[in-house]
Amino acid sequence: MITAEGERSAAIHIRERVIAKVTSFDNVVDGGPVYEAGDRVVMPGVVDTHVHINEPGRTEWEGFSTATRAAAAGGITTLIEMPLNSIPATTSVGAFQEKLEATQGKLWVDTGFWGGVVPGNSAELRSLWEVGCFGFKCFLVESGVPEFARASESDLRLALPEFAEMGVPLLAHAEVPGPIDEAAKRRSASDSGKSHQTLLESRPRAAENEAIDLLLRLGAEYDAHIHIVHLSSSDVISAIQRAKKERAKVSVETCPHYLTFASEEISDGATQFKCAPPIRERANRECLWAALSDGTIDMIATDHSPCPPEMKRLDSGDFFAAWGGIASLQLSLPAVWTEARARGFSPVHLAQWLCEGPARLAGLAKKKGVIAVGHDADLVIWNPDAAFRVDPAQLYHRHKVTPYSGRELLGIVEATFLRGRKIFERGAFCPAPEGRVLLRGQGQA
């Protein structure tokens, strides 16, 4: 068991869907149902705070039913969904209500929502918070969809004082357009777009570095919580370390794909690897692992962002025409574990990065993310020694294109419990969806 006190053998007692006691291993109540996990790892259910589900409006890209089934199969018990790429985007109370209606009867795991910051919606932000959004997401560069325009510095200066007052985080896609625009001018007209190196050059580290510099300055100015999503560039690690030493309200996530892959290994035309920011060099990856180890990076989230297969342009292999997003929801635990174990980390570290840290970001630390008395009985039981080869046909998200296809990973999820009820075990799901909508400040709706 990976409990709040660390790794130990134990018995978890569940009553009315919450953890009532965590006792010694042999303290079992007579006559009650018992699930014996044997020598497997029992960890808090994974909390993924960066998921694009795309419903309503682009349900053909993903959808609540398929995404949350994939989550359950991957040991994820709580999702916080991003405000794009649905239509409408979650940038107004009306759009949020449409989002809630779209979830009915489809949630296999508990699901909450981030609101969005876009030009012109500053008057909606407090209302979105009041109706239950956990915080707000912005893009500092074009998002790729017209419903979610990039926020300028002036937009952020309107929003951040309110966020500081409300005590909610601003989640930021940290790239600015300037270095990207300059790189576009240097690109050869004859470039076929099939080289990942060319894609890497088109989204230079400077775009990320400058964005994070701006965000850290604004966060300090307004005493607001800045959360940097999907950190890719290791250049900014020292700046983040300084900000944390100065007690700035800053937190950072990276993603399984930045911790697994390296740009040197991506072949021409392999557009399933395209994402933004891009996957960088092997040395950069190792710097990200070091920043996880020392606490500079607080957590790991998937940035699950699927699309129909034709949008990945696998036929042409054109990175510039392909949609940028990686589908990995079901695979996050084994993908991270495979690389973490090879570097000497333990399941205790996974619980910190995949469960406790994301729950804290979302304001759910009193109910989710740890095995402790009073918390929801959200659990994942997995075998850290078992290996498997990723077969896209065995993935439950809507479209099966993934850069993990054919890759051998360690760590097989055997069972997932949501609030004390088994929702997944060895390929079989419970009869009906058990997930609930989560609203900020109201626990479970």
C-alpha cells in the first residue's frame, strides 16, 4: 500500500465509499467483502488534471464515455477536463452548463472542469468559478481551434487580480508567438515537413522560455498562483527554482511523452509524435527527470489530446499539417513507471507525481490523491513487474493512434476502485458508469 505515511503492508477499510481506517495487514473485519491484492501495488487512484475530452461539439474526436473508460482502465479515478477543444469552449457559464449536460450517463470516473481565459471574457471568470470550475486555462500562443483565442498580457492583467482574490490557479500553455514566427521565416519553402527536427526548430525553446519568464513576473506582481502545463524546455528549470525559493505561487507539470521519448529517436513522417511544445532532445529529457526528482516539477499529467486519425496526417507524414496532440490517457501510469523504475524511483514517487500533486492543484487534496482516513476510496491495484506491449486495439479511447503503439511498458493495471466500488478489473468494467461531476467547493455534485 502507498499510504499517506509511505509504503507499507496494510488493510484499507471502506465504509460508505470513503476510507474509514487504514490498519495492519491482518486486521480484517469478519463477514465483510475482502479484495486481496496479494503482492501488487495498491496506490491512490490517479488524478489527471490535463485532459481534452472535446465534448460537446467535437465528440467525434473523443467524448466523455470513451475517455473516462480509458481512464478507468488506466487506474485514473479523477479527471479535470480542459476548456477546449469542445464547441462551445468552457469560457462562459452558458457553455459550462452545456458541458455538464453532455456528461449525463457517460462518466466512468469522477470528472471536474477548468474554465478558460480568452480575450473578452473577463466578466465571466468569477461566475465560472462560482458555478464550480476549479481554475482557469489560457494559451499564450494560438491554440489551434478558433473557439479558444490566445490571451495577451493585457488579458492576463485583467484576470490575475481576480484569480489571486479567489485563490484559484491560472494554468498556462507557455509559448509566445514571437520566436515561433521568427522560426517560420527561416523555414525553407522546399521543406516537405516530414522531419521531426524541422518541427522542433519551428517551436524553439525560446518560445517557451519567454512565456514562462512573463508568467513568473506576472504571478509575482499579482501574488497569483501560476501553473505551467506540459513543461518541455529544461532551460527554464533554474528560473522556476529561483521563483520557488522566493516562495512564489508557482507549480509545474510535465507529461509522460516528454519523459519517455527523445527527438533523436523520432523517424521522418512519424506524426503520431507531434505535440506542442514538441518532444525535445534526450539530454533535455534527463533534465526533466532531474527536476522531478528535486521537486522543481511538481506533477505529471497526460495532456491527452486525441483527434480523428486522418488529422494526424500519417499518410503524408507532414508534421506541419498534422494535428498536435498525443493520446495516452490509459497508458500514463505504465509509461511513467517504465521510465521511473529505470532511473531508480519507486511507486511512492509515482503516487506523489500522479496522484497527490494533481489533487492538490485542483483543490481536491482533502478527498483525492492519497490513501488516508476520510478520503474517497479511490484505488488502483497494479503489477509493477509485469510487462506488456502496447496494442492500440486494447485501448479504450475513441481513436487508437498513439506514439506508444508497439512499445513495451512495465506496470499492468489490474483493478480500479472508484469511491470503494470496483469499476475495472482485468479488462472488464462495472455494469454502468459510476463517475460523478465534481464541482469546486461542493465536493461531488
